[in-house]
Amino acid sequence: NWSRDKQSALQSVKDYRPQTDGQLLRILLHGPVGAGKSSFINSVQSILHGRMYAHALVDNTSHDCFTKRYTTYKIRKGRADTFYPFVFNDIMGLDPIKGVPVNDVKLALMGHVKEDYRFNPDSTLSDDDQFYNEQPTNNDKVHVLVCVIDANTVPQMSEKTVEKIRDIRIEARKLRIPQVAILTKIDEVCPEIKEDLQNVYKMKYVKEKFSAKVGIPMNCIFPVKNYDEEIDLNSDVDSLILSSMNHIINFGDDCINFNKDQSEG
Ligand SMILES: Nc1nc2c(ncn2[C@@H]2O[C@H](COP(=O)(O)OP(=O)(O)OP(=O)(O)O)[C@@H](O)[C@H]2O)c(=O)[nH]1
Ligand SMILES: [Mg+2]
């Protein structure tokens, strides 16, 4: 029952609160240019606000993709100056040639990258740079890593890209940061899905293929369709995005609690 599940999924995202006041749940999205990272954040925002958003989130895009700055995206809650406790960062980390160095992804995961840092594909952030955060707090650290991939590109993904995803996965695992993958643009994968998103089970083959290539387990791979040119919200689009968001939040919350237990000894 998609429509009933959607309501409860929406409520859980809206109600999420970390155990500690003031704690943020930081979600890092990484993936190739044009994979749908910004669109995913916009989609979450649209769903939470109950109306379409094409907000500033896409204004960070430039054709010169690798000069992108490290920006934290927050979603406003209600009219007052309050925000949801989960925040997003995105990073172009997967282009084999022009992508952000794996080491910078690692630094971002650890919270060492300051807001507004401009990534450089040719060099990594050094610890004497003004954008290097020497003492990251629990809020600066990433709590869940999300690999965003255009589902249509999975069959012909290059060995280099696969290798990069694996390298980043290894770093995240060392840091005990949970990881999920989002496969976007499923509406373009096959006409049956475009016609009816409830045919998403047809994505099983693509999920299996992706899982086998990069090692992310099947139950951590979420196919979605982002809002891209719609005028109105659509319940099935919402369902898939919300389902993935709930998993992301749960995994991130586990990481927050793990970090807390560690720091309290
Ligand atoms: N059909 C379809 N198009 C999508 C979907 N998600 C994103 N798009 C389109 O794909 C293009 C790229 O999406 P973005 O969200 O800008 O991708 P990005 O990963 O943020 O790209 P960069 O910031 O350049 O790295 C845009 O034209 C979107 O409208 C989707 O699920 N389905
Ligand atoms: Mg973007």
C-alpha cells in the first residue's frame, strides 16, 4: 500500500530528531556530474514543504563542475528560522579525470573541509590551508555517505569509476560511516517504469549489477525518480524518495550514536 506507507514515511522524516539537542545529521552525497545530487536534495525539500521547489540548491551548478564549493544545504522547517536536523553536502567525487581527489572525500567525511572550500581536482586540501578544519566537531563529521548514480549508466560504468567508488567505500568503512546508493532517473530506464513507478521492482537487475560491481549490498541501494520537470507533486515519486530518506536517516542516526558512545568512552 504505497499511499499509506508514504504518509508514515513522510511523518518519520518530519519527526526525526537526534538524541542530543543541537546535533546535526550530515549526509554527504557524492557522484558523477549530472547524476541528480542537487535534484535529490530539491526533491526532499519539495516533499517536506508540500510544493515544488527549484530553490537555490541547483544554483551551485556550473559547467566548470570541479570548481564547486563545499556547501551545506539546510531545509527550513515551518516559517520561523528553524531547520530540519539533517543537512546535505554534495561533492563531485566520481569523475575519473576531473573528480575531487579521493583524499578530499575522506577529509570531508572526517569533517576537515570548511564551508565554501573550492575543490581542486589536481590537488588535495592541505592541513595548513585556511579551509582546513583542524578540530571537527560531531556536527562537522559526515554521518552517512550516499553514492548517487544515474541508473542508466550502470551497465557501462567504467572500471575507473567503479574503482573510485570502491576506494571511497573503503575510506568510509574505516571511519565507520554507513553507506547507501541512490539510483536516479529510473523513469528513463524503461517505459514501464516511466508509465508507472510502482513497476520499480523491474530495477532489480540494475540493482544487482550495481551491487556486484561496487559491493554495496542490495538492501542499501534505492532506486528513485527525482522531481525534474513536474509542476505538481506525485505520490509515487514521493514514496520512493521518502523511503530512501528514512533509510539514510536511520543509518546516519546509528553513526551519530556510535560516535557519541566512542567519545564518551
Ligand atoms: N528524468 C530524470 N531526470 C533527472 C532525474 N534526476 C535528475 N534529473 C535531471 O538530470 C540533470 C542533472 O541533475 P542535477 O541534480 O543537476 O545533477 P547533479 O548531480 O547535481 O550534477 P552536478 O551538480 O553538475 O554534479 C538535470 O537536468 C535534472 O533535471 C530523474 O530522476 N529523472
Ligand atoms: Mg548539483
